[in-house]
Amino acid sequence: MVQLSEKPFHEPSAEEYDKIAKGFDSAAAGLISATGVWLRVAKWALFLLVALLFVAYIGEDLWLRWKIRAGHDAFGSVMVTRYYAIHKKSGKIEYDSDQPVAETCVNGAFPHLGANPCWYVQRNRHPVVDR
């Protein structure tokens, strides 16, 4: 077995306390500085992402308006069947469908001119309307 030395505990002196406190202060200042750098980087990354999305939206809108003016096909059509959820007094839900309807959509990544993008309408061809 390993025998630990039986040194008595001694109270650190004031100079030792000051040295320990300066070490903690230095470590805390370094941590705060590193956190500040990462927060600044995250803030700028978020700002650039929002700016990039804004520029992409504006660019796509101008491109679609140019396509419309030039007579090119900027819109598409997807057959959509709506389902209506009717809540009964018994607590059950009854579903009723409507006739399929051609919904106009825009050929783009974002909604423009009051129309949803075709990729979104294609994925949501059977919306449920809660009544």
C-alpha cells in the first residue's frame, strides 16, 4: 500500500491568495475574450445568412418578373385535393374530400406574386382543412 505523507494542512498566505486570485482572473478574462470572439463570429454568420437569403429572394423575384415580361413560363400547375376535417359531437373526426383543383404555383424556391412555389405545392397536394 502507498502511504500518504502526513503533512499538516497550512493556511495559504495573503501573497498566495493574491497569486491564486490573479490566476483565476486571467483564466476568466481569457474565457470571456474567447466567448466574445465566438459570439461576434456567430452574429456575422447569421447576418450574412439573412443577407444571402434576402439577395436570393430579390434576385429570383426579378428573374421571374423578367420571365413573365418576356413571355416565358414562370408559373406551373399542380392538382390539389383538399380534405376537410369535420369534428363531430361524439369527439370523432370525419374527413370529407373536395374535387381535385388545379392550383397555380410559381417555378421558384420562394413564394412570389401571391403563389406558393411548385415544390411546396407538390409536397402538400392533400392539405387538411380543420373546420
